[in-house]
Amino acid sequence: MKFANTVFFLFFVLISFSQTDYLKEIAIESCECADSLPLQLNTSERNMRLGLCMINACEPYSAELLRDHQIDLKRIDVQGEELGVLVGIKMATVCPEKLIQLVEEDAEDAVITEQLSSTGVVVGIDGEDFVCFTIKDVDGRKSKYYWLTYVESDLNLETTYKELIGRQVYFDYAVDDFYDARISGYRNVNYLISIDL
């Protein structure tokens, strides 16, 4: 009985060691590949290339990944995030400085949307795909402001927004680039953050 327990224990240790061994190899190769990425890449390009580094490093171990972690490289479109977490955790023990550098670069690339404030009179409301308020400011200029996300308001906006026509409003908004299929390009869009009387 003692011999069977010893054999079982040794078998378990060998499996654990081999699993750790191939994950370490994947992490080492992923780290080396990440070091060779061009510095001028933006965040999305860098993340895509890093993902490709991880996938390429994993390919020789596809059978082991399927057996030990139920990650099928043939279904990477569904299991890509799971694979990224598994490899990323191992990379943190192999090349922590590189991961810290990548996170810092992502933070530098993040665009902080500036919040602006204004007042004006609502002169029109369109509601085809998204609700769009046309607001005339104190200088007489009319601008459109889209309701794209949750808008902070003391009003019950969902049911009373149509009643704002002709009323003076105070609002916060932001401007961002959105892709417009009609012009096959990006355009600036004002979107509401808050609105009140």
C-alpha cells in the first residue's frame, strides 16, 4: 500500500512539474517576443501583437493546454481571453518588468475624455436611432447632442425628454470621434453626460 501511495505521489509530482515546465516555456517565448515588439505601436496594435506572440508560443503545446486547461487553440476566437490570462499570469513570474512596461504604455495611450458644460434652449429632438437634442446656445448657434449612454439627470428623462423642447437646459457633454458609415470615416460627435433644467 505504501508503495502504491509513493508511486501515485511521484506520478502527481511529475505531471505537475511537466505542466509548470511547458507553461514556463510558453511564458519565456512570449516575453522574448514581447521584447521585440516595435515601440511605436498604439495600444490596440501592441495588444494584438502580444496576443499573437502568446498564440505562437502555445502552438507546440496545444495538446497539453487542451488536456490540462481545456483550452483548444482551434477555438481561440472564443477562448483567447482565457489563454491570455493563463499565459499572462505565468509571464508575470518570468518577465514582470516587461508586463509593468506594457501596462504603463497602455495608461499613457489612454485618452481622457474632457467633460464640457453649457446652457441653451432645446429647439428640436430627433429620435430615429438615438435620441438627439438640438440645443441653441446663448450666441444663437445650434448644435446636436446625442443621448448614447446613461445621462445623469434629476428629471425622469426616459419618459419626459420630449417635454424639454423650448426649455432652457444646463448640460454636461463630451466630444469623441465615432465611425460614420455614411461618410466611411470618423466624425466628432457631442454626447450628453448630464442634463437638467
